[in-house]
Amino acid sequence: MDKRPQLLDVVALVRDRPDLGLRRGQVGAVVDDAGGDLLLVEFADANGEAFAVPALPANDVLVLRFEPAA
């Protein structure tokens, strides 16, 4: 089973969040632990400007991997 996302992990949304203006598949970075099951995830545009920093349940995101599994 995968571990809880950690600080600075790159993550993708696993479901639409129309209440936040976010769609499934959007990529962000974990910037803080908001307590309990919540993570602060920063979503930025192509220029690096943050457009959303919502507190999301950990099960709303999937950690993206860049290296092969050991």
C-alpha cells in the first residue's frame, strides 16, 4: 500500500473538484500538512504562478513517480 504523500511530493488529482475550479489529472505539489487527513497542495500555471492552494484529503491525490520502483 502506498504511503501518505510527503512534503514536496508531486501529485495529481484523482477526481474533479469543481468547487475549487480543479479537474482530475491536474498536477500540484504538497506544500504543507494541514492536519488530520488534509494536505495543502499548490497548483501553479505554466509560468509558476500559484492559482490554487486548497486543503485536500490525502485520498484525493496520487503521488507521481519519476524513478523505477526498487
